[in-house]
Amino acid sequence: MTPRGHAIAFRIWQLCKPLAWDCTLAEVAEAVDEPVATVRAVIKLKNWGGRLRTTKAHYRGAGGNSYAASADNALDGYSNREAMALMTGAIR
């Protein structure tokens, strides 16, 4: 890696470490004032690929995707109970 790449890597680390890497590639690129492709390349060279989050925070609920969680709860609450009741003979 070039000295410039090391400098960019340090700036990325300096930004992301206090945030527990809870930022997207686009947010990092904007904050360090570098193109997304440059930040992506540095992150790849440093093997930091799995550290950044992939979605914006407002798309996530407290424990993940709130839409998916509510859909899972709805499916669990209706179809699974109904299927189990049919299998056990509770509904005829």
C-alpha cells in the first residue's frame, strides 16, 4: 500500500473506531472526503470488509430490520399456530 493509502486507512480507522464501525461505506467516504472507490479499495486491502454496516441506520430497527421482524411475528402468530392446530387435530 502506498503512503497515501496508509494515510487514508488511518483516517478511516480514526473515524470508524469510536463509532464501533457503525457507518456505511458512503458515510465514511463522505467524512474522509475521498471517493467511494478509493475507500472501498483501502478497506479491502486492510481486510476491514466485514466491519462496516451495509444499510443506513433509519432502515434498521432496534434488533434488525423492523419490517422483517413484524412480518415474522405475524407469520408466527397466525400460520404456524393454525398449522399446528390442524396437525394436532384441534381444528377440524
